[in-house]
Amino acid sequence: MQILSIVAMEKPRSTTGEDIRDEKVKVLRCIAPIKSENVVIGQYLGDKESKDSEHQLGYLDDAGVPQDSTTPTYAQTILYINNERWDGV
């Protein structure tokens, strides 16, 4: 969210922490509510066909992870910023 807010924010009045924070907050408040159809979560699986043994291991292959774990190890979402600058982008 830090990178998104820095890239998407308007130019702050100055480079003070307060002005930068204010612009970041403005853009974050313009993010539309996230819809479930715009979200992907998953759990890392190893590539059993890889010749590199390190790539063959997935999250559940870690000794400290319960075999029935459903903990996500990956997340992706589409965010829409509803303001004049990002309209139609």
C-alpha cells in the first residue's frame, strides 16, 4: 500500500512528512471497496518436475508447517482509485 500510495498520490505541497502523509491518505481514501471477484489468494506449491530440488518444495513441505494448513502464501487484488487523476485508468 505504501508503493501504491506514493505512485498514485498527487504532488504534495512540500516534502515534509505531514504533507506527504496527507496526500497518501487522500489517495487511499479514494480506493473503491474490494470485490471478491477481484481477489486471488493461494498457497505456494513446489514444482515437482523441476531439476532444482529447492524449486520442488512447496509451503506444505516445510517441516514447521502442518500438513492440513490452508494459510495463504500469495495474495493479489485489483484496486480501483476513484478520483479525477485516475479516472478511466
